[in-house]
Amino acid sequence: MRICNFKDVSMVNSMTAFARAQTELDGLSVTWEIRSVNHRFLETQFRLPDQVRSLEHKLRETLRKHLSRGKIDCALRLEQQAGENTLALNRPLLLQILAVLEQIRRDAPELGPPSAMDLLRWPGIIGNSSSLEDAGLTEAISDLFEEALSELLAHRQREGTQLAATIHERLDAINTTVAEVKAVIHSVGHQIQTKLTERVKELQAQVDESRLEQEIALLAQRADIAEELDRLSIHVEEARTNLRGPGPHGRRLDFLTQELNREANTLGAKSILAETSQKAVDLKVAIEQIREQVQNVE
């Protein structure tokens, strides 16, 4: 079975998904379950019956071809169908276990012998490990895994599309806030001058006009947030470019979120107007919402 290619260059994928595939093969119920959650790197874990443990390397490589980030848990269940008289004792394994138990009995005679049920619970004791190979079930199990993986990739794609839309909405909100701040900062110098002049009058102090102008200019320079606003716009456009470009996207978006937050903090620290201070808070809220979404982006 060929896995569908979900690595489109403009596609954002989530790291959170679940997939399940099941079939019946010669009286055997075969079920694959694959779970994916967010993770900084790609981490894979397989839980396989001993009879098919040899497939793990091949399946792990298949995962790495299609996924770049996330914690992936893959579990395979093999169950005999009711009414099927297919139970078989793995006699070579049983003889090995008995030989080991005999050695233990000689070294530690005080230990009691295991019961027949204890032996039957030993992994692989029921069912001949070669029967899977003989029946060609290993290939079918691999095909079923690829079917489950295709479903997982499709799930990650659907959720990733929704994440991208949410991030775009928050980026729009940042641009809107930046535009609103730009509309009021042209009056900062005038407001500084008004406040200082009123303060001087309240104190009934004599102040040199040239000195007052210098102080106004200095305060206006310190309160200038045009550079921060420009960088916010640049980071927003870079984030949009990243979302449109080839993946993976998550790490780059995480870095840009940190840069956006840094500029918003600086803007808030330099703001001397209540209105721009509130806008800085609005920016930080939107950026935090982006950061939460980015944590799930591959």
C-alpha cells in the first residue's frame, strides 16, 4: 500500500492526531492504533507482540519518512477470533523456559515451580512465531500500518489547516493593533509638551524655554516606539511567509513568536500614553494565543 503524500510545500500540519486501522486475517484480528502528540523532536515508540518484533525497524523508518516532529505511540494488537481453533503451543520456546527454570531450581531450591497458567502467560508461548511468516501476515500487518499512518497524516493535515487559520486571525489582530498605535503616536510630542507646561505652571517655577524644549525632545525620543511597531509588522509578515512556505513550520514560528513578544514588551515599557499601554497589552494577548497554537504545529 502506498502512503498518501501529505507533505505539501504550503501545508501546515498539527502534531496532535489519532488513527486506527483494523482487519481480519486468517481468523486473526489485527488492530493498529497510532497516537501523536506535540514534542520538540520526533520520538517514536512501538508496542508489538513478540511474533512481529522484527518489523519494528522497518516501521520506524516508514514513520521517519513522513513525520519530522511529535511523540508517536504505535500499538499493534493480535487477537484470535472466537471459534477459531488455531491455538498452537510454541514448543521450542517452552523447552527453553523449562531449561532455565531447572537451572533456577538447582540454584534456589526454596523457590516453588511455576504453574501451567504461569507458563501460558509467557509472551509468545501460545502461537508459533513462524506461523505469521508462513501465512504472509507480516506483509499484511505492514500494509495495515501504512493505512493507519495515512489516516494519521490526514488527521494532522486537517487540524494543521485549522491551526494555520487561527494563527492568521491573530496575526491580523496584531496588524490592526499596530495600525491603531501608529495613528496616535504622532501626537506624543505634543502631549509631552502639554503635560510639562502644565506641570511647570502648577509649580509656579521659572523655566528656560530652550531647556524645556530640550527636555521635551529627549522625552519624545525615549518614548519613540516607531521602530518597535515596524519590527512587529516585519515579524508578522515573516510569520505569514513561513506559513505559506515549506514545512516543518513549528520551530520557526516559535522563534518569531518570541520576537513578537519581545517587541511588545519594549513597546509597553516605552509607552507614556494610557492608550498605547493598553494596546501593548492587547498585543501580548494576541501573541500568547499564537504561541499556544504554535506548540502543536509540526
